[in-house]
Amino acid sequence: MKIKSIITAGSVGLFGCLLLAGCQSQQESKSVELGSLVSFSYSPGYGDMDGEYHYSSLKKNENGDWIIESSNRKNLEEPTTVTTYAVSSDKVAAFETFIKEKNVVSLKDRKDSEDFITDYSPWGYSIEFDNSSVGGSKWDYYNIGQYKQYSKSDVELMDELDKRFDALFGEVLSEEVEKGESDFALPIGYSYQSHPCTLVDPASGAELITGNYYDVTLDEVTKEQYPELSKALDDFNLREEEGIREEMATYQKDALNLKIEGVDWSFQLEEDFIPQRADDRVLSFAVMKFTYLGGVHGVVSYYTRNLDPLTGEAIKLSDVVKDIDSLPDTITDELEKQKSDIKKYFEDLPTDRQNLIDYITEMLKDDAKGLAWTLDYDGITVYFQDYTMGSYAAGSQRATVAFEDFPDLFTDTYVNYKDGTKPDIAGLATNENDAEKKTIDATESMWD
């Protein structure tokens, strides 16, 4: 049975302003066209520091059968019990129809609540649809969180959603109690937020440089569990803000001179955050950066973080890969397999293939400090910026080397998931709404 939070009349924080009289009513939600349901996850959250944890996910296993995998822990001192339930495909079809007909995914667009955050792990839903059949993405995620302004009808809809999800649980297929250093890794929840900023010419008000940076924040209970990880992320956040400031300071004179000359475009220092893995073994993410300083096109580059949640320290590639020397050829081979256009590109320009191998070999020196890579649930992903292979035409690329495909290449430390058990990173890493844009005059002494 799924464990659900108990809402009382005094628990104003649990549903934002929804229990208060006079709460602003929601506008009619715009209907969303959806493809086919891929997964549905729910965490009821909890409000203390004891480490209670509950998480249930509806998905298909490696055989294509619908299951619910439910993880439950009473507190930090207790083991986690992972129970797998059978689910009727007919019931899933009815559940999917309910989600579509009731426009459940529109709940993600409710306004943020101004209530003080009281729960250490807020409740939340994550719904994944394959929308490729309706002109959308193959992986579209709809995250519905706790601290929003929900109307009475919204709450009634979520109550009905809970009941229908509860009804999906069939017979128990398996139950495993995880103790100590098991092969199962407990998920970690966090949020990330973009902070847009613009450097302007105070005389004309014209934009000189646009950009953004990200900060990453653990939920309150995770901060208590992993204080060193929290410190490491605080350091990352500080460096992110300082970095964009320093870059804008570097380019502001050139940007201002171009405006004086009558150029009508701005320099761009834009970032995009890519979450990859979040559990008690690894917190891993990449940041893709687009830099445009004039000319025909901009340049895409990457930087990454792979952190040990217990120590907050960076995980070394040598902790993950046993045979470093074979990586340049392996990564290049996998890139060709995964990107047919790159395979043809290398056939036409074999010297650029060797350029890539030479580049990876160079980046692997000094324990791969120059290589942009992430430690994923099912392998490692390596990222290449523009011009890595010698030509801009090859573009920025990424290639994944899977644990399953190269078992002798990797250590056993981070191979913690079997087929069909990989967590939904979108349900763990919440993309918060952008922060308010900061506008800075180019003449301000903001860099001291």
C-alpha cells in the first residue's frame, strides 16, 4: 500500500494557501495534448529530520510489463524495503485516460505559494509521457510539487488521483530489504534554478551582454544527511555567480565599443543545466554553455560535476574506470555507433577521428581533470565542445559508455542498477522557475 501524508486543517504549509479562505482561485487550465504514458511517480514527503522515506513509481520492466516499484524506510536507522507489485495493463490504460481527461498535468503550472517551507521533503508527483506521436518530445516530464497555490478543485483532483494510483497496486512480485552497502542506491532530491542577468549600457539602456548561471540546492532533510555535499554545492553556487560576473567584466568593454559602433546584437553567455544522477553514491550533472562574442556562430562547451554525497569531494574517473588507456578508442567507437552523422563525418575526414582520439588521450592526463564527463545511472557520458575534432561542422557531441556493454572496463562501485530499475532523474532534480533577472549598468563597480 502506498503511504500518504496526512493533511490537517492546521497544516497550511502542506498545500500552500489552499486551506485558507479567500485564496485566489485558479484560472481555467489550458488542455495539454499528450501521447502515451511512460511512468508515474509519487513521493508523499515527510516533515521531520528522522529520515523517513517513501517513493513509488509506475513503469514498465525489462519485459514490457507494468509494475510499481515502492521504496519505504521508517527512519535513517532502518533499512529500506523495496517492494515490486504487478499492475494490470487495463488499469494503467484507465489511469492514463483519467490523467488526460482531467488534465492532471496542468497542475504543474500553478503559481508558487509564498508559504514558508516547513517540510524537510515536500510531496510531489512526476509524470512522464512520450509525446512524439503528437509532435512533442519522446521524454516530456510534468512535475507537480507541494508549495503551489492549489484551489479546492485541484485538491479534490489530487485526492482522486491518489485513490486511482492506490488501486493500481496488484500482487506482490518481490520484496527486498536493503541493508548496509547494498547494490541499491537511495535517491537524493534537489532543485536547480537559472539566474538570468543582463549587462546594459546606462546611457542608452541597450543590452551589452546577456547570460545566466545556475545554483543547486538540496532539500532540507538531505542537507542534514549529507552536510559535506551541501557545502560542496554552496561552493559550486558561489563559483557560478562569481564566474558570470568575471566573464561579463572581461567582455564589457568590447561589448560597449560594439554598441557605440552601431552593432545591434549582444554578447551571449548562456547556460543549460543537465541533471544525470542523484543518489547516495553519486550526484552528477553537466552544464552546457553557449558563448557568442560575434562572428558567424557561437561556441558550445561543457563542464561537469561528479560528487560523492558523503564527502562532498569530486569522484575521480579512476574510481570508476579500471582501464583508462582503452577509453579514447572506446569512447570514439561508441560515438560513431550512437551518432550516424558522426560516423559518416569520420569516413569523409578520418584525420578528425584521430584528432578526437588524441584529444581524449590528452584530456585523460592528470586523472582526467580536463575531460568533461558525468557518472550516470547506467554508465559514463563524455562531452565534447565545438572544434574538438578540428572542424566546427562536427559540432558539440556527447557519447555514453554503458556499464552493461563494457563490464570489464568499470569498477563495481557505481554499478547499482539493473535494467528497468533506473530512477527517473526528472522526479528527483526539480527545475525551479527562473529567478528574477538582474540588470546591471556597465559602469557599476560590481566586480570588486
